[in-house]
Amino acid sequence: MDKVFAIAQNTFKEAIRNRVMYVILVFAILFILTGVVVKDLTIAAHGLVIRAIGLWAINVFGLILALLLGIGLVYTELDKKTIYTIVSKPIDRWQFLLGKYLGLLLTLYLIVVVMSAVFLVEIHLLNRQIQDPHFGLAMLMSLKAIFLGCVELAVVVAFALLFSSFSSPVLSGFMTLMVIVAGRLNEDIERFAQKIIAGFEGGGEVAKQGFLAGMAFLRDPATGATIFDQIKFLFAKGTALVFPNFELFNARTLALHFDTVDVNILKMITVSTSDALIYAVPYTASVLLLAMFLFGRRNFR
Amino acid sequence: MDNVIVTQHLSKIYVQDFLTFESGRPRLNLRRETKRREALRDLNLEVRRGEIFGLIGPNGAGKTTAIKILMGIHFPTRGSAKILGRPLGDKWAKAQIGYLPENPYFYDYLTGGEFLDYYGRLYGMGRSQRRAKIPELLERVGLTASVSIPLRGYSKGMLQRIGIAQALLNDPEIVVLDEPQSGLDPIGRKEIRDIILSLREQGKTVFFSSHILQDAEMICDRVGILHLGDLVKIGRLEELLTAQVSEFEIVASGMRAEAIAEVERTSKRTLRRADDVLFIIERRGDADAALAKISACGGTLLSFTPRKETLEDIFLKQVGRGTREVAGASRGEVA
Ligand SMILES: Nc1ncnc2c1ncn2[C@@H]1O[C@H](COP(=O)(O)OP(=O)(O)O)[C@@H](O)[C@H]1O
Ligand SMILES: [Mg+2]
């Protein structure tokens, strides 16, 4: 296991000795702090604006860094041929990948911690002026949103690693971005797939069921669905199935509006931490295993 | 004497898929046949414990390919190999090996000390073990003063030396070096040569590749000559070299013109400078006759040198004249 940690530590060192990372971090911190200026320009509650900007920035800059650092993660070692000396050492290839994964995740979490610290100090200082009665809860909700954002990062980095282990940085960057977008839109895509089914006679019930049930329904000539409908469904439902659902990790809406919306809406925007973890852990593990499988059999140029 | 590396019918054919990545950019190969390159064909060789084995051949001969297969970087298309009796990829065997790749590049943001510490951990060495070993190795490769300089500040020769240090971290049984001397100045080459020789003194096995024949000739116990993927010759260096004396150099002075003309007829080449004459004669009998002639005509024999075949002579004979650097291009590409 020390071998995995050694690789993780080296990955971490590489990242923190990279100047680009600091530029982005400084930028992120400035962004979080703009809340202080912007809050006076809006009619919304000051605490809300600052939390919205802060949480958004922590999430988005975390993803940007995951993308930037993640896509070259394995590729650089192949390109610079450092992989040659690593592979010849008494370590397994999967240990190498796991080390790279943990190293990058560790780096990102450290960055998130730094950004969050700035954010928490900011809202704390501001609260001395406006005395929000729900401040304690707001703080907790924000922390939950940040934590679930970290879970989301674990999934994104697994994908970046998977793509980076067999393709170039540009291509894997593009594919990782696709995953992020498809992940964010996952629930909309799912709704779209359901609507295709529901549009047909008797489809209302089937729409809530799985992929296979949906396909079987559309292939039944009695429904009058065309091949075009089938393809549309195949793509939409398939995308929703294969790509992760990042809405499960989005507790930001809740962190912003928990004190102002009514109970019914609150139920809708609440996300459960345990649900998110139960979803993320096996999902991440599968993506990592796939990456390890592919990486284990390849020749290095 | 036991064999530490044995390869059997090791072959590698590189196949270019219709989609390849060259320096990060995707490229489509729309030619109908996929391009195949036979880089190594049926390589059978043994490396014995405690020897320095040199794999020599021109660029593109397949040396690096053979080494990459042995190191688990590439998988062979056909054939197999055993290192210390274990199949390729065996972790125990890997723990007994040190490897320096061709034109090594290492993490340039690490200092020399950090780099060795990292690799020590990959070998599974404990902290105290690393603390003891790393200064010793830095001393051995002459980099003690550069321990806290980042590798991006290292010269080519220093990188090569830290690369060797990296390959010796685990006190390996077998040291595999791919072109350890290429790109170095004469001093750098001598330093590497001395390190290789000292490894043999310690009882290590050294397997290295080179396209520079003189380097190999100076230190190898046995050599294998690789050409366009084929092992064309293998054996002990003395056996390959002392198989025959290739020619005799005779220098004499004070010979009369007609005597010179007579010897010149059996001579491959004749050079005259002032009163001295140099004959290069290929056959033993002709050389004896020339010596007799010199004393008979009142000349003085200044020197008589039987010249042995060099590795270069053998190499050129195998590979064909004048193809030392560019031979790789002609074959190797097959449909
Ligand atoms: N990754 C690769 N893909 C395709 N062809 C390769 C690759 N590596 C080497 N070759 C080809 O295989 C042949 C042998 O190369 P190599 O083993 O590097 O030779 P050497 O080390 O003796 O110079 C060359 O013709 C080279 O172009
Ligand atoms: Mg080579």
C-alpha cells in the first residue's frame, strides 16, 4: 500500500508545484469574495447572494481544476515516458492508477478546503453585520453542499482518469466535459426519455420503468411507435443510464433556500447524503476498475 | 553458470491501427492495409549470471523493443521470456531488476533526492533503508552535491547518472541499461563504463544495448548482434574477435625500390612516407615472405603488428558495408 501512497504523494507534489494551479486558485478566491461587492447591487437577501456565489465558485472551480489536472494525469507519464521506469518496478499497474487517482483527489480536496475556509470566514464576518437568525443552519447546509461537491469530484476524477489512460489530453478533456454536462442534465434527459414513452397510448405506467421495459413497449407494433422513436428513446434513456446523475450531489439549491421555501418544495430539493454515497461509491469503483482493466493490457508507446 | 535471462522466440510486430495518436493528436490511417512493422523476429538468447552482455545493432535494430518486452512495457506478439526463472511481469523478478530506459526523462519538478526516495518506495524499501542507500548511491554516481537541485536543472550526463542510481536502488541482481552511453561526451561515457565494470565486480549481471561498437568492445563479456529484428550473431567477445587475425601491418625502412615493388604485389595497401614504407598484408604466408624480403634486401624492420578483427569488422560483415546508421529503413516495414 505504501507504493500506492508514494504515487499519490508524487501526483500531489506535481500538482502543487504547478504554477497554473495557483493562478486558478487565486482567481477562485477572488471570485468567492466578489459576493461582498455584488450583494449591495441586488435586492435579494445579502446572505443568500454571498452563499450562492461562494458555493457556485467552489463547485465550478473544483471541476475546472479536476478537468485541467485530470486529463493529463496519466498521459503525461506516458508522454514523458516516466511510465517505463514505473512499470519496471515491482508494482502492479492498477496500483499506479489507484495512486494517481488518490493523489489528484487529495489535491482537489485540499483546494476545496482552502476555498471553503475563505468562504466560511467571509460569511462569518458578514453575519456580524446582518445577524441572520438562521446563520448556524445556513453554515451547516453550505458544508453539506460542499461535501457532496467533493463526492461529485470523486466521480468526475474517475472518469478523467479512465479517459486519460487511453487517449490524449484534448480528447479526454472533451470526454470528461461531456460526462459533466450529461451528469448535470441527467434528470432532464431522463424526463425526456420518459416523455417519449408517455406520449403513446398506455405508456404512462411504462414510462416509470427501466430501459428494457421501455424498449419492449416501443417495439410493440400496437403502440404505433416508429423506428425513429425507438432510436430517440435508446439514446436518451441510454445516456441517462450510463452517465452519472450529478443532481444527486447538488445540495446547493437547498443550502440557499432552506429558510424561505415551504415544506413541499423543501422535500423536492432535499438530497440525501447517504443516497449520494450509495450511488457514488459503486459507480466510482466501476469506472476505476474499467480504467485499470484497459490500462493493464496496453502497450506503452 | 546459470542463465538469468532467457528469451524464446521473442517477436514483436507493431501494428498501427486505423486511428493512432501521435504526440497527442489523433491521426487517421486510411490506407487499406494496416501498417505492420516487424521490429523483433524470433529472438533466442541467454544472459548468464555475472556477465556483461551487450546487445548491439544499428538504430532501429530492435534493441529497445527487446528490452521493453523484458521490462513489461510492451507485450510480445509471440514467444516468451524468463527472468531469474520467472515469467515476464513477475513482481518478485522485477524486484531484482534495475532498469535505465533510453533517453531517460524523470519528473523534473522533483529534486534528485526526492526522486530517488520516491522510486525507493516503489521498490518497497522502508524509510531507514532509503536513508542509508540514497546518499551512498548519490556518492557512487557523483551527484552528492546536486541532491537538492530539481531534475529540470540537470544536464544530460547528470540525468543519465541519476537514472543509473535509480536503477541500483534495490541492489539489483540484474541491471538493464538501454543505450546508457548515447548522447554523452567522452568523460560521461567513461564514467558510465566504470560504473558498469564496478557492477560486474560486485557480481551483478549487466545487460545493455548500444549502437556504439567501441563502447561495447571495451566492456562486454558476450555480445549479441541485432540487425533489422534478427539476432545475427551471439557469442563471447574473444571468440568472435580472436577467430582470426584479419591482417598484418609491417613497417620497414631503407628498402630498395624493386624490393618494395615486389612486396607491394601481395599487399592490400601500401603507404610511403619519406624512407618508411607501411604494408598491410592479409595472408600469413605473404607476411612471412615480406619479412624475409626486407632482411634480404638490407632494409630495417621497424614494426610488425598482427591486427585482430574488431567488433566493427564483424559487425560490418554481418550488416553489410556502410549501413551502420541507416539500415533500419530498408526492411522492417512489411505489408
Ligand atoms: N511504438 C512503436 N510503434 C511502431 N513502431 C515502432 C515502435 N517502437 C519501435 N518501432 C519500430 O521498431 C523498430 C525497432 O525499433 P527499436 O526497438 O527502437 O530499435 P533500436 O532500439 O535498436 O534502435 C524500428 O523500425 C522502429 O521504427
Ligand atoms: Mg533504442
